Amino acid sequence: LALQNIGTVQFRRQLDFKRDFALQVAQKVSMVAVAIPLAFALRSYWALVGGIVAGNVAAVVVSYAFMPYRPRFCLKSWRPLFSFSKWIQVSSMLRYVRDRGFVLVMGRALDASAIGLFSVAKEIGGAANQALIAPINRAVFPGYSRLANEPERLRDAYKSTLGLIALVAVPA
């Protein structure tokens, strides 16, 4: 579901972790609360789809309760926005090729079940790191933005964060 309240950036920027945590908990609880009963009722993978949709809807509702931000449509700054977003698009496409390009290469040599097994193993292998590293990144990026005008402190903060991530990720 692509609906998201852009206003959540504001409380993340203000390092309001209480709201961010509550938003994440509401999303996860809603996902589980819908997916489990649907799994018993449907006995199908559609239960997972229903849980994901319910979690995203809950996240949108809770985010608007926390930050009732209502953007207005305006084309006043379309040029700088397009100039910035085209590079974001290129970056996203390159990231997709990096993360999923192996399927294209392996598709020539292996059958679908082997590729599926490899994909699942890759996801499981990366899940621990993502579960540990994503919260660290979510916490430090607003701090980096506050240090943008202080290159020495920003460099030190980045090195410290990188060390913490390595300390957590390497054993995982």
C-alpha cells in the first residue's frame, strides 16, 4: 500500500522515538491481529496479504492521529523536485539490479524451484541483519542531518555508527 503520511518525517526529525515506536507497534499488531484469524479462516497465503494491508492501513491512521499533516497539491517547485527525484529513481533501479540481479543470471542455468529456494535463503540470511541494523539507521539519520554543517563531528558520528553496526552485524 503506497499511502503514507509524509508528516511522520517531522517527528522522526525531532527524534521523537516514542511516536515512531508507537507507529511501528500499531502497524505490527494490526498485521498479526488480521493475518492470524485470516489464516485460520482462509488457509491460504491471502491471509498474509490481508495482514500486510491491515498493517499499512493502521500505520496511516495512527500516523495521521499523531501528525495531522495535510499536504496540498502545488507545482510551484516542480523543477528542483524533478531534478532531485530523477536521481532517486536511477538509484532505486540500480539498487533493484544489485539486490535482484542474481535472479536474471541464475535464471539461465537453474529452474524456478532452485531460484525460489535461493531467494528464500537469501531473505532469511539477511533478515537478522536488517532487523538489527534498520533501527540503528532510523535513529542516527536525523542526528546526521543536524550535524550537516559540522563535517568533523559528522565524520566522527558516522565512524561510531559504522563501528556499532559492525559490532552487531558481523556476529549476526
